[in-house]
Amino acid sequence: MKLLQINSVLNSGSTGRIAEDIGLAVIKSGGQSIIAAGYTHRPSQSEVLSIGSTWDRKLHGLKTRLFDLHGFGSTAATKALVREIKNIQPDIIHLHNIHGYYLNVEVLFDYLKTKNIPIVWTLHDCWSFTGHCSFFDRYNCMKWETECNHCPNSKGYPESWIVDNSRNNFYRKKEIFNGVKNLTIVTPSEWLANHVKHSFLSHYPARMIHNGIDMDVFKPVEKSDCLDKYNFKGSKFVLGVASIWDRRKGLDDFIELRKWLSTDVQIALVGLTKEQIKNLPVGVIGIERTENVAELVALYSEATVFVNPTFVDNFPTTNIEALACGTPVITYRTGGSPEAIDEKTGMVVEKGDVEELAKAIRQVIEKGKAYYSPLCRERAMKLFNKIERYEDYMKLYEEVIQRKNVTLSSTESETV
């Protein structure tokens, strides 16, 4: 099997690591893995194709900011990618995030519609079926079910400063993304799967496959020196992890949460910028974004509880990383985030209710982490082991390739 994956980033963040791990699974099975990405600063064990340049991505960003035309820049870069696809002749193409200021979706899909290459498209957010935003639930907006217009989230990613082009984008994407001969959609959460059923992508076959992580890496570890490194005081701390911290990820709620917790409970946030760290209140430890997985595992393992007060999300990988390290999870009722846990491994709180968030934390502390740890690890092993989840992808690849062969055989028979 020759697999080509396309994603915004290479081996970084949740989507980048998912693509990397799927590539490794293909390589181990004797196949060939190629990953094409817009941001390729990280190493990979797959063959790598870099899409576009820094200058091209900046121009795409400017086109987005001024004209709300995200996904419609990077024309030359995408034409170059299409030429590479023709040379590679992959058996299957797996799309991940095709937004991110690096790809022209019209150029790509115009080419895909001319071929019978099996396509698997994992939706990591909602951008594919809205006229603008990647997550509509920030404003509880359901216009995408019929027609996007007057977007209430135009200042959200991908931000537009002046123009609201959501209506035109909606119909343009509807036309572009429909009509591919052999395309299967994958969602990592039941929440997103249910919404896809009400979108203009509903006629495509769909599969729900949870994200998976490496259980040999993300596991409970003994005490490490990371607690001394970051000057933790005491044994109880609440952990939050994000690639980018802002209001939608719950940064403001964590700041507010500090007021509701006793002084002997610290808060540690991983993924902050230097400027954000400078502005943290006393009792909140700021840690910059790290690719040091061992250190991240140590923090997950040492934390009393992992808190994810996200306002918009699909199926956060951080939740299952925490579970795998034996740490219970408290999350807002956002997207597919609650699907990671059950009543024995965490709690769900309504969005924005910081007082209830603090109450849930106190309940975990009172019951003791030792009660939760084995149950968290057991749930992660049962549902989110990447070996099993990526085996689901391998089976899906075989199915869609077989579907292509059946279609070709039928076509040949009709011709005869």
C-alpha cells in the first residue's frame, strides 16, 4: 500500500502526531508512507513533501484576513502538490486538516474528482462544512445546516478583519467537496459524526474512529525532577495542556478558577507564551509549549487532576493522554470532549461554570487520585490504544481500495 496523507502540520500537535503514527503503522505493515504538509519543521519517519513556502502562507493569511477567503489561496503551491500526486500515484489519499493557510481546496478537489483514488478524510473540526469557522458551537450557531451568512464568529479562526464572505464560502465549499467518487469521512467523536449527518457532506459514507495514543509512552511514571524544575510547592496541582491558549481553550476560566481553589492547590498550564506567563496570577505556574513528551508524561502523571475547560473542541487528545497516565479528567460539556470519560474516570461541567469546576476538583481531591488512577488507565487501554485505533484505519483503507476495485470491475463488465 502506498499512502499519501495531507495535513497542515508535520508530526506536531494532535493532528500531526496522528498522521505520523498512521504513517508508521503503514510502514510496519510493509507499505510506503508519504506525508505532505504546510509546516514541516519537525522530523518524520515518513517521506515528506513540503507544500508551499513561508511567503505563500503569509499571502494566504492576508487573503483570509482581508477577504475571508481561507482555503482559496496557495494556488501555485497546490498545483505543485497535484503534480507530485500524479508522480507518486498513491493507492490511497488520507486528508486531515486541509485548512491552515497552505492549501487551495478548489485546486485539490478539482483534481481528485477526475480520479478514482480512494480518499479517506478525517475531520478534526467543523471547517469543512461551514462558511467560515472551525467550530460553530462557540456561538451555538447552526446556520451551516441550511446556509451560512452573517457569521457571528468571523473574528474567530480563520480570522477575517473586514469582509464576511461566509455565505459564498458555504456554497463554494458545498460544490467543491461534493462529487468525489470514492470518499469516506472519519470523525474522532460521536458528537462530530452526528453533525456531519446534518451537513452537506451527509451523503458520503462515514466512520467514527477515536483518536489513539501510544500506551507505552503515555503511562503513569514515578516522580520526576520536573516538579522541582518548575518550582511546584506541595503535592496537589491541577493541570491544563493546550497547543495555543486563549479564551476558547479556557485560559480566562483557569485564571478565574484560581480564586475558587484553596492556596494549597496549584494550577499548572502547559503551552503558554512567554507573554502569557508574565501575566499569570500567583498560584498559577506557566510552562511554555514543549515537544518533550517525557516531561509532559511526568506532568500528567504527577497532576492530581487534569482540567480541560475548552469552549470548542472535537475530541481532545489531551484528555486521553491524561487518562493513560492515570489522571482523572474534568471537562466542560463541549463537543466530543466528554466522550473520553465516564462517571468513574472524571466529571463533566457546563461551559463557563467555574464554580462547579472548582467543586468538581475538590470532589476528586477528597476521593483521592488513587481511586481514579487504575480506572483511568484501564479506560484508556480499552478505548484509545493507538495500535487498535490505527488498525481500524488499516481495515478502512482495505475496504475503500476494495470498493475501488469492485467499481472498476463493474465498469469493465459494462464496457464489454
